[in-house]
Amino acid sequence: MKPSPQKVMGIETSCDECSVSIVASEPHKVSVLSVATFSQIQLHQPYGGVVPEIASRNHLETMIPMLEEAITQAELAPHEIDAIAVTNRPGLVGSLLVGVSAAKAFAYALGKPLIPVHHLEGHAVSVFLDRDEEADPVLFPSILAIVSGGHTQLYQIQDYPRHWPEHSLEKALLGRSRDDAAGEAFDKTAKLMGFPYPGGQWIDQTARKAPPGAHQAFPLPRALPQSSTYDFSFSGLKTAVSLLVQKLKSENRLESELPALCASVQEAIVDALIRKLALAVKNTRARSVCFVGGVAANSRLRERLASDVGVPAYFPEMKYCTDNAAMIAAVGAYRLEQGRVLSMNDMLKLNAWATGALQS
Ligand code: KG4
Ligand code: ZN
């Protein structure tokens, strides 16, 4: 008889999304059974960024409703869940603590194993959610780009995450941003142009209204163009956009030039990402690119990845690009399969960390 798939619950509260999900782990696929997410974006919008105290208090209010919704959607009884995975690092420590406490309570009450997950590892596996590894195989080795509001990292991966040994992702790092993350560059430049937080999607949408060729209208800096590093730097772009916005405002042209300015800013960020990805593909002879994180939703990036990198690019479904608990549950499913769960003693001692090394 075919063994029934292991069911893993994931909990994600590292920033401004309170998310709970249940996945089913089969030999060649992790299927998402449910995802319940409450996004706090509107609560933070008046402040132009995430306010940690508001975030953690709101997680406290939404945690139990999200848990209940995820279990109901998956049509399971709590005791049918085989393990609980929770993001315990990195992130806003007060927010993380809400998820970690809920996960501990749930695991302890049901006597199920607990699995702590690094948020970035969650993003890393998001591209494999609901993907049948046999029917729709990914070409390896692959360059994995994790590009979000908090991170811009390139890794070289050799296989599906179910085969990743401990610490493998940590060792696979090729390059990272030395200052702002690419998503942060989108958000900060969008704020300078007067868009609400988070600004990435506004820049994307407004740039689409620009005439063809407008992405070259405003020359903006591309840092670290040399081929000796896979690192990125976006802080100079912010300064250049700030000066440009001041100039356009003083000439009363900001509103009319906004689509062209958005197209130019977007091009500068996308260009930097594509350039390093293409370099990494060439040097490592990678057969594909996996692009994950909030910035993977960017339409220009998807266009340029399809035309300028020379190998197939894989993305998570749109709903798994931004923070969600399905990706955390998937890491939990791979760990459970490998027997890498916490003992009862370690489970009770589990803490949350604002920073933290990647361990995969
Ligand atoms: O992965 P994510 O939800 O959260 C973090 O872990 O940071 O990523 C959020 C980031 C924000 O910076 C947001 O502006 C950016 O992803 N983002 C986009 C787009 N949609 C979201 N950036 C550019 N174009 C988009 N369409
Ligand atoms: Zn994230």
C-alpha cells in the first residue's frame, strides 16, 4: 500500500505577514494543501515602512485565526499533522516570537516534532512548491537568486532541496548585496518619487506606462560592474534618484516624467541583477536560474531573464514570491524526511533571532 504523505504545518511571522500553511510531502513533490495569510501592509502604509511594535501586536491578534483557517482549508484534524515548522530567524524579533511561541505550543500539545527554519531557506525552496520533480524536472546545477525587501543573494545549487545536506546553502553563496537589498532599492526610490510602501509593484506598474525606450531616459549608476565579483550595491542608486527627483520637482516635471523615471530606475536595478546572474551562469556553467523572493514578481525582470541569461529561468507562482508559510512548511517537510527535527528538550529552548546563519 502506498504510504500516506507526511503533512507539515508551517508558520511565518518574520515581518508583516502572518501566515500559516499545511503541505503534503510525497516522494517527488511537496503539495500545498492550504495557505492562510494576513498581510499587514495597510497598517504600516501611513508610516512608510514596517513598524516593529505594530507588527508583533498584530501577529498576536491574527495568529490563532490563521491557524484555524489553514487547518480548515486543508480539511484535516490537528492530530493528522506530522510536524510543525516555524521561521525563527532572521526577522523582527518580536514578530518572530509570536510564531515561535504558537509553534511550540502546538507541537507540545500534540506531541509532534518542531523544526526551526531560516526565512531565506524558505524563499529558496519556494520555486519547488507544487512542482513534480519527475514530470517537470529543473535543470541542475542552477543559480539561485533570493531577491526580496531584505536580501539579495546568489547561490549555486546542485540538486533539489530534499537532497541538501546540512549547511549546504551556506556554503553555496556566490555573492550578496553589500548595502541595500534590491527590493529595498525599489521601496526607497519609490518613496522618493511619492509612492506608498512597498513601492516595487508601483514602480513596475508605472514603468509599463512609459513609451518604448524610456528605460534609458535617465542615466542612473550601475555599481560594481566588474566581473571579479558577484556582489551588488544599490545605495548609490538611491542618492542619484534623490537628486533627480529634486531636480524634476524644481522644474515642475516630476509628474509628467514619472513613467520614464520609473522605467529608468527599474532598468538600473534589473540590469545589475541580470548582469551578475549572467556572469554566474557563464562561470559556473549553470543550466538554469531559479529566481525567488518579492522582486521575482517584477515584470521587466521576468522579461530580461527570458531573453538575456541564455538558460531557462524558474520562478515560484506569484503568490509564493512574497512572504508565505507554504515555503516554510516545505523546508519542514524536507527536514522531516531527513529526520532533522528538534528533540523535546531543544524544542522547549527554541528562541527567535533577529539575525542568524543559514543552516540547510
Ligand atoms: O519577499 P518579500 O515579500 O519580503 C521580504 O522578505 O523582504 O519581498 C518584498 C519586496 C518589497 O521590497 C517589494 O517592493 C518587492 O518585494 N516587490 C517588487 C514587486 N513586487 C514586490 N519589486 C519589484 N517589482 C514588483 N512587481
Ligand atoms: Zn521574505
